Amino acid sequence: MKLSSASKRAIERNYYQSCEWFCDFKESGIEGIGYEKGIHRRDPSSVIKVGDDYFVWYSRSVGPHKGFHTGDEEAKVFPWDYCDIWYAVSKDGYRWEEKGPAVVRGERGAYDDRSVFTPEILEYEGKYYLVYQVVQHPYVNRSFESIAIAVADSPHGPFTKSKEPILTPTKDGIWEGEEDNRFAVKKKGSFDSHKVHDPILFAFRGKFYLYYKGEPMGEELYMGGRETKWGVAIADNILGPYHRSEYNPVTNSGHETCLWQYNGGIAAFLRTDGVEKNTIQFAEDGINFEIKSVIKQGPEACGPYRHLESDSNPLKGMEWGLCHDVSQDYGFIKRFDIDEWQKKVYTNREMYE
């Protein structure tokens, strides 16, 4: 039997596996943290339930942004510039009440004095841990961005911030010239030499796995996508120190991190950027991810509801959650759900066996 390259590739990559990893999504509006003129709300964390309430944390800033090179170091450059981390509470996942700030920027001169943003939450042994991005003033193209952690005894806070970042860029590239140009380098360095972004934290296999997106100094486009990949740093203590895995990067693609625990391993949704965008992947060991399905397009910057038990099916960890919409002048938060047809598929598998 003769096989084309396409047929061989399909066999090698197991394209024709079970449909249980495939899904589609629908999005809907919510109350309380939806669109509001003058307010940016974006990058919601995973949703957790404490008692009878759902909680979410997100980036929040005020006013328009102007971009770089305005000649004013105080000017707001991005929607996520001059952010604080706020949180909201809901009884049903649709009607949210904004409660106020959870983590705010530090005083001038601190490592987080310009912006704190893109949070994720982990409840562990009765405490609540927020991991998030930080940037220090001034915010320019060549600014390095890091990851910090804060802890509280209650989801309502108060949160105590780490005295310094728990993960910083490798900074092992070499800039070219003095112009504020992040693409001009003599040496690119590692995949995370410039920025470590979008952290998400899990208690996994007796340790703590901090997944993050990396951006290199001198980022390029390759195969039609941005050069962003994910890495993981691992610690014995939840507050650190965190050490990068020797296998980094652990993905070839991906922008905002979206991962959940399933069947003793880690599942991941890589929505955009790179050669493997819009895929759902799985790693039994949390390191070696394999593509399980390709989907049309999912929610942007999604924070799924973290079920206490998600081993019953691979997509339980993405059943519903929050995402953001940045198509208008001010970003806002929406809800996403797996479509009803797909719910029937993974709750009635015997129909397909």
C-alpha cells in the first residue's frame, strides 16, 4: 500500500484519534465586569469556588493608552499599563459584583511600581496564591517583565506580595544599538530572554509547577506566527525558589497560558500564536505535551472554572469560564461555555462506541 506524505503524517501524529478531546465554544455577556467606557478589564484568572461564591481576579486600568515613543515616560502605553489586580464575586457565573483591588502597584522604585497584571489563582492548603506579571518604570520597548506571587488567608485578602519576583527573564541576549527597539539584537538568547508572562500555578506531583509564556529578545515571526512559547519553572516550596525545567520550552506555540489538571497529568489549550495554535494538548508528566485535537478558535485569554474533580473527561477543565474581548476601545470580560453538542459527546460516550 502506497501512502502520501499527508497520510504518513496523519498516522505518525495520530490525527484520527477519539473525538473526546475536540470541542467548540460559545461566548456570552455577563453583568458587573462587562464593557464600561473608560475602564479596561482583561486577562481573567481561572475561576474558583469558595463556599457558595465564585471568584475571579483580573487586570484593571483606567483611561486610554497611547503606545510607545510619545516622548513622555509617564504616558500609558498599553491597556495593561498602570494596572492593578481587582477581583469580583458571583453566585451563578453570570452576574458579578466587582469588589475592588486585590494587589496594587508598588511605590516608586519598587520592582512592581509601573503595573501588576495578568493574574492567576491557586487555592492550596487553605491559603490563596496569586501569581502575576510585573513591570517597573519606565515602560519601554526593551523593558524586562517578571512574575511575582502574593498570598492571603482569604480570597478577599489582604494579599501579601513577595519581596521580589519569583521568576525573571534570562536576559541572555544582547541588544544591538541604543535605540529602544526590542527586535534589534546581536544575540537573541533563550525563548524567555526578554519577558516572562501569563503565569499559572499548580500543585503537581508533590511540587509546584509555574507555567508561563516566554518572549525572546529580538522576537521574530516564524511560519506565520509570533515567536512565543511556554516554559515551566518548578519549586519544592510554593513561594520558591523556582527553577526552570531543563526541557524548556515545553510548547512550540501559545499566547496566554490556559492549563488544567486531568487524569494525573496537565492539559493545555494553546489558542493563538505559533505553528500549533488552536490546539488542545496533554502531558502525562506536565512536560512532554502532545497534540490531542485542533479546534476552530476558542475564547481569548480564558480562565476556566477549576473543578475539584476533572478526571471524568479531558474537557471538564474547560467546561466554562471567563475570557476577555478586546475588539472595542476598552476591553471587557465575557463568559465562555463548551457548546451543548460537545457536552453530550463527552457525557454520553457510549453513543460513539
